[in-house]
Amino acid sequence: MAYRAAVPLSTRTFLTLTTKSNCQIVRGVSTTCVLRNDVSKFYKARTDPMLPAGTFDGKIAFITGGGTGLGKGMTKMLSALGAECVITSRSLDVLQETAKEINQETGKKVHAIKCDVRDHTSVKDAVDECVEKAGLPNIVINNAAGNFVAPFERLSPNAWKTIVDIVLNGTAYVTLDIGKRLIEAKQGANFLAISTIYCNHGSAFVVPSAAAKSGVEALSKSLAVEWSKYGMRFNVIAPGVFKTKGAFSRLDPTGKFGKLFVDRVPVKRLGVLEEVANVAAYLVSDYSNFVNGEIVTIDGGEMCYLGGEFNALMSVKKEEWDVMEAMIRKTKGS
């Protein structure tokens, strides 16, 4: 498979001089360069659990958005490692199908509970049911999310409110409800939220998500200090591009930009659900008891690539560097 990376303007003159270059020069527009080597072979995904069997024996995990995508992947991992899981979302039929599938696979109980995290009353009812069926959670994963690409000027107030209600308010409602019960019961717990890599710098065309996810990160880091006295840890995972049906249907509906996503990831592939699930399992386990208030990025190096002004020079080949070095050495003065 060939990959393309943007080539800076400063290299265009050099590229026109090379006779064996794999690069395409387009006068007056962006230049691209084809990489022939498939580096992804060095970074094959491991999908087996990295923690020991039985790590979560006796633990109860509450996962919002647990019926599909990342939520389903994390539920599978926790269940395989011994946890009794409670999964929630607005689609009860999807939840029940997922619960049955995972139960048959792991032999552990998985409870499906309908919940709209935008509604604090619905959250209370769901937690009540969780306590009744399984008990008070030791693990809480705020994974429910909503997102779609759109220019900001095309958004209605309701579109903005919907994303913020699901992502930020939903996380707050779940955390408040379960947190208060944990404090009263004098029981600790590990909280995990799912964010995104564009929180630090923002991102065009997903403004509501960027704003809401940034709020989730601030909430988690704040409570990592404030509620530590109650035995609660808070951490966040910021995933890069993981191809899930729900996400890509709203973020890349035409399928036109999938290749672009891969091109800017240094390991040259998309993430696999089990890779997030393994990191999540570690962060909500006792193995990470000294990890608190962290934002853990898992993106194959994408943010590092995007942040480096000259990272596009990854496409330049050895013989081309030889020519460039010779040209640079001939340059005199500033």
C-alpha cells in the first residue's frame, strides 16, 4: 500500500532535480510524496489481554455507551478479566445483544440497562438498577459520546446542546450520582473518561466535541485531586483514529478521508479496539494505583506528527538527503 505525506515548499526545488524521486511535483499546489515501505508491519496490534486472568474478579464495572464501538471493546476486556459489567445507552436492544454476546464469550454476567446520560433522572434510575442487580461500581467508565463533522456556522443551538449534553453533562451526571453514593458508602473506585487527541489544540468542524471533551478532561483532573481523599482515582484516555462503524459514519461519511487519517499516523495504521481496551483495563486496575489525573494518548504518534513543522520530510529518501546535504553545504551566509 502506498502512503502520501505533504512535502514542504522548501524541498520542492530539490525534488525537481532528482531523477529517481517517487515524488509528484504539482506546480502551484500542494506537493505529495509516495512512500513505498509499509512500516505498519513493525507495529502489529496485540488483541489478547495484557493483564493477568482474574484481575477484576469481584469488581463491578459501569460503562456508558457500552453497547458498541470502544465501549463494547472495553466491556469485553473487563469481562474477560473477571469483572461483572453493567453497560448503558439509549438503545436497549443493542445493549441486550452485546450483553448476551459477551456473556457467552466470557461466562461473566453483563447487565444491559437503558440510560440517557443527558437526563440526570435517567442516570439516577440506571445507577439504582445497577446497585440492585450488581452492586455499587468499583469501576466507572464514562464513554458515551456524540459527534459529527459540520462547519460551526451550520450548527443549530440544539446541535451544540446535544453534543455538550451527552459528552460533558452526561459525564458529570454519572460521576456525581455514583460518586455521591461511593462517598456515603465509604467505598473507593476508579473512574475513566474517554476524550480525544484534539482537546489540547481544538479542531475545526468538530467544535462542540472539542469543547465538551476539553471540559471532561478538566473535570477529571480536578476530581483527581478533590476526591482522592475518598479513594477515587480519575484518568482519561485520548484515542486517535480507531475505525468504528458509529464514529466513521458521522466523521467520514463518504469514506474519502480514511486514507488521510492513516497517512498522518507514523505507524501507518488505524488503532484496534483491543489496544484501547488494554490501556483502559490497566488504568482502572490496581496495577495503576499511582496513576491519577493523567491524560493518556493512544494514537500511533499522530499528534506528534501533526505538531512537527518538518515532519513531512519523513518522505525524503536517503539519496535525496545526500543531494540536499550537498546543496546545503554550498550555501554561504545567512
